[in-house]
Amino acid sequence: MSKILNKYIPIFYGAYFNLWSHIAKKKAAEKAFMLFCTPRKGKVLDLQREFLDEAKSNRIKTNGLELQTYQWKGNKETVLLIHGWESNVFRWRNLISYLKKEDYNIIAFDAPAQGYSTGKILNVPLYTECTQAIIDQYKPKYVIGHSMGGMTTLYHEEKYPNRITEKLITIGAPSDLEDIMNHYQRLLRFNDKVLEGLNEYLNEIYGFGIKDFSTSKFKGHLPKKGLVIHDKEDPIAPFIASEKVHAQWENSYLYVTKGLGHSMHQDNVNLKIIDFLNT
């Protein structure tokens, strides 16, 4: 029964947005965007509590939200970890064990509507504002972002150029909003009028259109050293996204894997990260 519902619920939403697009295109776009930004999972599970609770740190207030931060104290440089969509800080557990052995000072936080943080929606512009609040507080030299967190890492450097961060790492990160929105349209089967409305809505609210947002076109991160990690068979974010980012980023190294999937928790990935941070 659940499989049937999962198949037809997106189509229902698409039909609903299509109907609204003939009545009020802007309203249809707003409703479609809010659904797009609403995570269905990512809150703390029972099996995650012990790991997260032992490292709970400050709750930072920003943008009407309370962000739960975590800290594993160390004597070396501060590393900030930014997780992806429908996730929380628990996803970093394997890498954190490596960083602790190297005595890095580790900071992480749950994104809005994820983990122990408050909120109902999550998108890259909002995540970027939250990231800025964390960076203001903890001044990390190194930032590591997975998936949506990697996209946020590069957008943050574009919007908030700074001298604080020195090395950036993206893992399995998408690049083009256009690809994501096209997938969203295919999944829900909404019409081009809704897509046009989404483009207009984004321009009005955030100052960029769907085709404008591409981390491969951003320049804020280019002066810094980067490690771009991606699996050739990533089923979530296409490998070409990181190829495009790396091609424009002279100070970056592209680490390619095959068959490791999207999450990238494996030892060889973590060892590559440690090697990059240590050199």
C-alpha cells in the first residue's frame, strides 16, 4: 500500500500545482517551492541519540531558528561539517572518528528542519545564512560539505567572501539547480507554467533564476584550496556536477571513486580527506 501511495502522491501534487497555475501562477509556484523545501525525514532517530547527545553544544539563534551545534574538541584547526538533505550530524560519525584521532577541533550543526534544529523547510539560501552564523561563531579554517551541504559550501563562499576559511571539501555535491528542478518537474509531472512560475519566484525572493544557480559558475571559492570528491556511479547527484566544478577550480583536486554510492562513508574517502587537511 505504501509503495502505491509513494507512486501517486507526487502525481497528485503535480496535478494540484497545475490547477493552481491556471488560477494564480505565482501561488502555484510558491506552493511548489514550499513542497520542494520540506524534508520528510532527517530528525534524530533513537539509534543516533547517544552519539549526538554526548557532543551537544550551543544552540545558535538565527533567521528565526534555533540551530543545534555539536563540538568534539581538539587542539588543531577547526573543521566545520555541513550535512546534506534529509540528514543530520550523525551522518558524519565515521569521518569524525578520523578527525578526532588527528586532534582537529570539530564543529557541526543540524540544518533547519533536521536533527535537533527547529524549522519546517530547508533550501540552499537558508542553509547558507545558517552557515554564516556558524562561521561567525566558530571561525573554522576548513569546511566539508556533503551533497546539498557541498552545494551550500560553495554558495556560501560566493555570497560571503571571507578570509576565515582556507580549505573546502565537497562530497557528492550537485552543481546545477536546473538539473534538480527538471527532476522535480518530471517526478511531479507539473506543467511548464509552474516551472516558469518557480523561476520568477526564485528571482523575486533570492535574486537568481533556475539557470543562474550553478556552483561551477561561482567564483568566490576559487582562490582557496579544494578537494572535490564524487563517485562515478552516484545515483543521487551526477558525477558530471563535480567534473564541472573542478574544471573551473584551478586550486582543486578531484578524487574519483567508483561503486561507493552517494553517502561516501568509506575509509578510503575519509583517509583522502585527512590527507588533504594535513598537507
